[in-house]
Amino acid sequence: MVNSPPHYNQGAVECIDAIQAQLTTEEFVGYLRGTIAKYNWRLMLKSDPHEDAQKMAWYQAKLIEVLSAE
């Protein structure tokens, strides 16, 4: 449910890839940073903070991947 949730897939295209394709690198970095901030903000308010922490880490890894490609 963290790395590749089925509700974010349409055939062979993952939602994150479609979002990245629509945005400039700068915009996508902002999207990732905002998503990380969102998960961090509500971390202890959710029923499963461990899963949200894993999601936050996933987006952090994606951010590092994008920044490393520049």
C-alpha cells in the first residue's frame, strides 16, 4: 500500500508518473516537498502513523531521485 497502491494505477501508468510528466522539474520538486510536508503534518493524527511515515519516506526518496537526476 506504500510503494505501489493499486488505487493509483491505470493500466501501465502510475499516477505519480503522470503527475511528473505534466510538470516541470521545479514544479514536481515542489509537489514532492508539499506532499512530504502534508504527511509529516498529520503523521500522529492518523490511525496508522507507521504507514504514513513510510509514505513520507517514499516521497522523500522520490525527491532525492529527482534531485540527483538534475
